[in-house]
Amino acid sequence: MGCKKEPYKPLPDYLAIGPSSIHGAGIIAQDDIPKDIEIGISHVYDPNFQHEYIRTPLGGFMNHSDEPNCELIDDTENTDYKKIKTIKKIESGKELTLKYSMYDLCNYL
């Protein structure tokens, strides 16, 4: 009988990719999200890629803000990936944002 595998889900059910008031598309809350919630993996380490990380859909669609509502978690015990967690309560319909620090913004603008 084999085991039943869950299909890959690039985002939790309470998030969606949608139009951004910041730039293009962004990650939008579909429900209220409390402070200090770990959202998921945003970057996977691969030394063969630019900046040594592959961005997941979560990392690829997070837009920059000087006043972010999320932060990148650097786990010193596991450098294979980076995760994102909320640092403020995020209301349904609001965009999730990060303050970019992994990359030089000038290279992307």
C-alpha cells in the first residue's frame, strides 16, 4: 500500500501571492496572523547560485519595507535554509514585508 504523500505547498493556506502596493506582486495575508509566527522557509542554501541561496516562492515575493512586519531567521545550527517569522500582528489583506539585508538592493533596482 505505500504511504500517502502530501502535495508540495509553496505557501501556507493563510497566505497568497497578489498585487502589491510596493512593487509588482507580494505575499498577502488571507487571515489575521499573530506576532511571532514562523511562516516558513524563504531561502535554501546552494553555493552554485547567485548569493548562495535559492529563494522559495515565500522569499521570492516578499517585498522590502523600512518598517517590516516580518524578519528573516538565521538559524546558526542549520545554515541550509532561512525562515521568516512575523514580528508584528498582520491583518488579513495586508502585505507581508521584510527589511532586505541579504542582498545589495542597488544590484536589483
